[in-house]
Amino acid sequence: MSEKATLEYNGKQYEFPVIKGTEEELAIDIKNLRSATGMITIDPGYKNTGSCESAITFLDGEKGILRYRGYSIEELAKKADFLEVAYLLIFGELLGEISKLT
């Protein structure tokens, strides 16, 4: 059974799916909010808005986390060169000694 979040407004209830991200974070999928309710959301500064689903990048600005394919940007900056990172982003894995980062 998939999880749902319920929004209630003016006596009507609307259900939206809850999705789980790559780092187990939860999100309410509101892509059908406007068509279902006629309403939109407001999120000044996009502090609480995920703009896409990505198998490549994970970003949590509040915690200072940026990962590519599971590798922290700090590790990649210190230990990988441009071609290694490009290969990682395209093919999803690192090769050679650099693959022992995690």
C-alpha cells in the first residue's frame, strides 16, 4: 500500500502520493495539485521545493550536502579529476582507485 498525504480545503479532501527519495527523504508529489484543486503552492526562495527526481544528484542545502551518484562533492573534488567525474555522471560508476572513495 502506497502512502498518501491528504489536503483538506473548503470541506473537500484531496490525496497526493508520498514518494521516497534516494536518501530515504519523503516528499509529497503535488504535480496534480492545480488540476485537482485549481490552486498552486507558494515557496519563497524554493526552500522546500524539489524541482525534479534525479538518479545523479542529491542536494540538501540546509545540511550542506551535495552528492553525485552517492559520492560527496568534497571527496570528488579532492580525489577525482574531470574525466573521472564525467565518467561517473555518464555511466554511474567510478573506475580504478578512485572507486574506493566510499
